[in-house]
Amino acid sequence: MQDKDIEKLIQSEKKRQKSVINLIASENYVSKDVLTALGSELTNKYAEGYPGARFYGGNTIIDDIERMAQNRALSLFGLSSKKWHVNVQPLSGSPANVAVYTALVPYGAKIMGMTLSHGGHLTHGHKVSTTGMIWTQVPYGVSSGTEKLDYEELLQIAKKEKPALIVAGYTAYPRKIDWKKMRMIADACGALLMVDMSHIAGLIAGKSYPSPFPYADIVTTTVHKTLRGPRSALIFSKIDERGLYTKIDKAIFPGMQGGPHMNQIAAVAVALREANTKEFAQYTKQVIANAQSLAKELKNLGWRIITGGTDSHMVLVDTWMDGTGISGKVASEKLEEQGIIVNMNTVPFDTRKPFDPSGIRLGSAAETTRGKTEKDFVKIAQKIDKILRA
Ligand SMILES: Cc1ncc(COP(=O)(O)O)c(C=O)c1O
């Protein structure tokens, strides 16, 4: 690179990524091919519009790329192009969610989403997000006893509040979600069911976690977490008489975005192809086995694991344990000093504040990409224990 300042910083960050144990649940390491597509000349092209209907010339090749990304997305999740449409243009997960609400939920109407402190995402209607400013969140959480979803309680809330749309799929929830029950709850109040599978998309692609597609009206996802692609997002919508997808396409462009980032869309296509392999399916099984190994060993060592374990790539640890341990902030700082990168996280019914909560969130996706197995995760748990108790 001519720009030595930036080159130096890129090299430093590369070195940092290689030298740490990365347990950030929402991160992963993409392939060289994904990086090549991201760094390609495709970034030079303006392509406002959709394949076959652009507002700029010179887009024949771009159309092929976007269509390829769409076809690969549908194929990866076993979807027919007659029944499902996918928009591959959202710049990231948050705008994808905002686009769905913009398209389908009248301003001010109710969106039923999990509260942030129980594991929901900001864009599920939290008040500091535009989603909470434009729409009204009907909050739900997990049950105090099990720290898992209580579908009966959700049904009661839905029947009472009658939201226009229900969001299922979370940022900090380690367990399986019963999509069929979520569908029944949505039907009981006439709501749309939107599944935000951002965290678990890779696991679903690898058939290691139940698919929401038989039950959802809309499915949004980021591409950069367990799916191991570039920072980006997809919106899948069912094709039927409601015309969901035309409204969503319009909400993305011209509603919220201009020219799509075609280098990013090509990189998405690359990642989707990589995920549609036996090796990737095996990877997702290993991701879950590793997270379970991590949770089990931490539990053996005396730490409280939220919900008692995990069915995914994610482990939530209560490090505060009613004041007998240390806060999540102190825990994450201590771990970072020793080269283990995690994020602090609230635990359900947290008595502490989000900027110094009671827990940490761990994930196994990134380190599994680097080839680690269950035994390595036992060692990581032991290292974490030693650091937190020092
Ligand atoms: C469930 C969920 N949805 C949406 C997002 C937002 O994605 P982005 O950070 O790409 O805007 C996240 C990010 O962590 C997430 O966990």
C-alpha cells in the first residue's frame, strides 16, 4: 500500500486478531476469497436499483453478481425462488431490521421484541434505537426460573397487546427457540412473525439448529457472525398475496439506501457458497460441541451458566454471582489483559447496569474457524477461571 499509515494499522490489527483468543460471539474469521471480493473493483460501481432495473448504465455484470448472491442465499437455506424472495442489499443487520418495520409496520404501531437486558437486540424496539422511537415496543423476556422463553407467558402478552409484528431470534440467548410456538403466538394475535437469525444463521445453514423458515413470514440475518461472511445482511420474505417482498425491496431502495455495496454483495455470495458445503456443516457441529464443552467446564469450575448450558455457539456466564464474584466489566478487562477477548453482558433480571453488568458473553464460532476442538475449549475455560479468580 502507498498509504503506510493505514497499512501499518491494518497489519497491527491483523497481528492482534492472530494473537488473541477471540470469544466474541458475534465475530468470525472470513476466508481469503471473501477478503478478495471485498477488496475488489466492484466497490467502484454504482448500481442503484435491482437486477434488470438499475438507474445507472454498465450493470450487466453487477446484475449477475447480485442474482448469484440471491440464488446462493435461497439454495443455502433450501428455499424455492417461487416461495421466498431475498434482498441481499442491506448494509448490515440494523438497517435490515429497520427496513422490514418500515415496509410492514405502520409508524407508532406495536412491535413485540425481547428486552435488551434479557437478550434482545437494540433494533427489536429498544428506546435508544430508532426502532423504539418510531414504533412502540411491547417488551418480553425470559422466565425468571429457567432463564428460557416461557411461550405461555408470551402468548398472554401477545393476546393482550396485539402487536403488528413479533420478533424472535436474539443477541444473547443460548438456547433453541421453538419457532412453531412463536408462529402460534403470532397467529393468536394476527401479527407478522419476523425471525432475526443473525446469531444462529450459520448453525441453521449447517443444519445444526432448527430452521425458522417453515414458520416465519420474514427472516433477517447478518452475514458476519456464525455464517462467516462479510459485514452485511439479508432479508428473506415469503412470496404470497400480501406482497411483503415488494414493500421490503422498496423500503431498502429507494426508501433507506442508495447504491448497493457490490463488493460486499459479491463477498456475501462467496461466503454463501462456502457455507453450502459438508465442511461447513461439520464446522457448525464443532462450533456447538465447543460451546458446550466451554459451558460444562466453566460450570464444573463453579461459574453460573445462564440457563445451565447452551444449544448454540453462545455461552452466557454470570460472573457476579450475587456479589460473590466480579462484575462483567472487570471480568472482560481482566481477560483482555491476558489475551482473551469477550464482551460484558447483562444477565436476565440483572441488578447491575448495562455498562457494568453481571456477566460476560462468550462464543465459539471464531476459535472453531481456527481449528479448535472440545479439548481446547476445556483449556480455555480453565484459563478463564484462573484469570477471573486471580
Ligand atoms: C440479533 C441481532 N440482530 C441484528 C444485529 C445488528 O447487526 P449490525 O451490527 O450488523 O447492525 C445484531 C448485532 O449484533 C444482532 O445480534
